[in-house]
Amino acid sequence: MAALLSETETQILPEAVLEEIPVRRGRGWVRSLDIYIPGVFLLALLFVCFIWPYLYTIPPPVGGSILDAGLPVGSPGHIFGTTAVGNDVMSRLIYGGRTSFEIVFAVQGLGLAVGGLIGVMAAMMRGVAETVAMRLLDVIIAFPAFVLVVVIVLGLGASEINLIWALAVISVPTFARVARAGAVTVRERTYVVAAELSGSKRWQIALRHVVPNIITSLLTFAVLGAGVVVILEATVSYFGYGIPPPGPSWGNMIATGQTTMSARPSLLLIPCITLLITVIALNTLSEGMRRRWGAVR
């Protein structure tokens, strides 16, 4: 019962009641399957997207031969077939996944670094500075994410770099809010108050006490937000505002496959299923991380 109840609770509850309360048992690795299974899948997907093309020769994602156009799934040398212009579908799927993950790493990295810094500093400064900083970020969050991204990309031009900047604009404020919420909780802890009374500077308190206690929450949120970034990138590319064709992207693969859905449904189903499983894996991994590490201590 010690694993379930505190010492005070065991002293208060009668012995008969304690005997009736079931004890939770089970191996740690079994309880962590929601971390291991999606984690292994995502690592395998990253390996295929970033390393596999250097170990095994695959056709280029663009510039295919018109002689190979329209090959069905299972064709020799083209496992998932080819597009109407002869591009290998598996190659476009791999390089499209690489594009998606490059955008995810860049966007979430900027959000974690910049947004986390803003949120922590706002919580440590308090007063008017905290209020002004958070209200300005609330203005950005108030805009619909998809509309804001499209407007920014239209202003800058469709490219992978510009899409990263556009997505980072909506990522930074959300990370700042999560970081501030965690920092506000931690700054009320007794050891933080003691550090302030001892004369430690705010930046020292933030680095020594606040950041180590909220970093797991931020990483958990980063994994959860990665699924949102993948969906947004695919959606923007689907409507033609993201990765410009013929560049590989799951979004523009879905858009192209939709035009031939009745004749060749595989061109639509393959990128859709890959996108769906990837997002589910990211969400499941995030939930597992939240259960195990996400709480602010």
C-alpha cells in the first residue's frame, strides 16, 4: 500500500480498509508501451526519411521518366507505383516525410527556445512587463492558425523556409504560454522564495530552479505540437501555399492523388495513411510523456 498511500493516509485509514484496497502491480516497461511503441515507429520513420536514401539507391522524387508513368503498386523497382508523370511514389513519400520533419524540428525548436524564454522571463519579471508581454502574444493566438500561416506565406512567397517562419509565428506564443504557466507555479515554491530572499538574481533563479522543473512539460508539449505542425504543413501544401510543386510533400501528394482517386486510389490513400499514422504516433507519444514526465514538480 505504500506505493498508493502516503504515510499519513495509512495511519488514518483502518487496517481492514487498507487490506481491501487493491495494489497496482505491473512491470514498468508494460506501463510505458505508450512511449515505446510510437517512439520506435517514429525513430524508424526518421531513419527511413533521413538515412535510408544514403544506404539504398532509390529513384529521385522528381524528374521521373514519362516511360514509367502510371505504374501500379507492386511494379518492379517501384513498390508503390509511379505518378502520372513517372515520379516514384515511395521516393516522394520518403522525401515528403523528410520535408515534414525538417519543418517540425525547425518550428518546434524555435518555439521551444524563443517561446520558452519569453514565457519564463515574463513570469520572473511579473507586474506590467508580464501582462504586456502575454497580451501581445494573445493577439497572435487569437488569429486562426491556418489563415495566419497562409497570409504570411503569401506575403513572403511559397517555400520551405518561409513556411517554417510562418509556422513559428504561431508556435512561439503557445510555447510562451505553457512556459509561463509552469514558471508561475514553480516561482511560488518555497525554495524559489528562499533563493530570492538570499539575493540571487532572477536569471540565476530561472536557470537553476525554474527551467529544470518545466523542461519536461515543454518537451511534452513540443511532441504534441509536432502533430499539429505536420497537419498544418500538409494542409497548407494541399491548398498550394506551402511546398511548391513538384517538390515532395505529403500535402501536395494528397492534392495530386485526389484528382485521380477513382482510377488510382493508392495515390491518395498512401500519403493519407502515412500522415494519419504519424500524427497518431506523435499524439500517443505525447500522452505517454505527459503521464510519466509532464507534470511540473
